[in-house]
Amino acid sequence: MQRPIGVFDSGVGGLNVLKYCTELLPDESFIYLADEANMPYGNKPEDDIARAAFACADKLFSLNCKAVVIACNTATVTAVDRIRALYSTRVVVGLEPAVKPCVKELGKNGYAVALVTDATFASDRFSRLLESCDKRVVPLASPKLAKLIEDNQDDITRIKPYLREVFEKYGDAEAVILGCSHYSYISGLISEIYGGKIKIYDGAEGAARRLKYCLELSGLTAKKGECKPTIKFLSTYKK
Ligand code: DGL
């Protein structure tokens, strides 16, 4: 039987990463795990996030996954090194804000806003990423946003007034970097707030490309026609 690829996030955010993975790797099977019991990750202490992320990776590897994608910026900055250390022979791909591609394309005097969760904002890994871009990326933490997106899937436009407040001081930004996988659901709203005059960067496609590369490098890519690809969805839930 073809071994699946595991993808996890605290909730629905990682589904966008899954979408790019399935497009790029159409012969692969996937298991998506939404850790709803621990959502939101972004407001939790580092150890709690790491523990939750470990449990997800462990569950997916125990289901015979050949690779795990951490489709969550918060879990990646907090736990990717430790998960890789523990599963040193496995493919583990993280999700990082697309800071570098954005900075490459910024105009001479332009700046970008990197919208992230509180935990990502406070992390060393994110600080190191920003250090490399000469203060041209302004980090902005939004504590409530991921949960609001998770809870307003039926009508995401409800959160537009809140989003306006978030971006109020950054009307002259040239670009917005989506530093949380949940934020892919609001790229249209952000574009509307900026009257269409904003570039939006998302790390999701980059993570899918990295997964493809790692599978090829490890000789783990599924062969075309070998098996019928499937996608399974799992979720943890609050007791
Ligand atoms: N989707 C996650 C991320 O990419 C975090 C959302 C949450 O706070 O649970 O950072």
C-alpha cells in the first residue's frame, strides 16, 4: 500500500497548504489532522505548543506517514527543530512566512507587514528571519485573528471591521506577508482593505515545493498509477 503524507495544523489553516501539496503531488495520498482540541496555538506558552505539535507529528507517523508537513507557522517556529531531532530519519517540512521572496520584490522605499500570531511574533526563529531583511518588514501580531477565522468560516466577511483596525496604521505598506496558515482565508479581504493595491505573500506554496523536493531527495515519491490517491481528514476535539 502507498504510504501517505501527513499534514497538520491547529485547525483549518493548513488546508490551503494541503491544496498546494495535492496539486504538486497528484499521485500521493494524504492524511490531514486538525488539532481543534488545542486551537488556537498562537496564544499558548511555547511548551504547550510544542507538546501539541509533537502529539500531531507522532500520531501521523504512527499512521505510517512517510513525511509530515507542519502546515502551521506557529508550530514550525516553536517545534520544527525538536520534531526533526526526534524523527531524524523522517521527512519533516515546516511552514515559514514568505519573508525572503517578499523582500526581494519590494520597491526601493517600500516596506511590508508580516502578520503573525503572538507565539510566532515572540519566537527566536521569526526574529532571526526578520534580522536578515534590514527592517523592511514590520512584524505585526494579531492575537485574536486565527480563532476568528476558524470560527467564521461560514461568512468570513464578518471579520472585515476587525481587520481594518489591524491594518489601520499600515495604510502605506507595499506588501503583506501572511505569517499564519489561517490567514490565507483573508487574503481577499486584505486586498479589499487596500483597494487592491497590495501584494500578498503566502508561504503555503513554498512548503509544498519543499515537500516535493524532500520526497524526491529521499526516493519516497509515489509512482504514477501505483495506487489510487486518497485524502483522509482527522481532527482532535475538546472533551
Ligand atoms: N495556523 C497556525 C499558524 O500558521 C496558528 C493558528 C493558531 O493560533 O492556532 O500559525
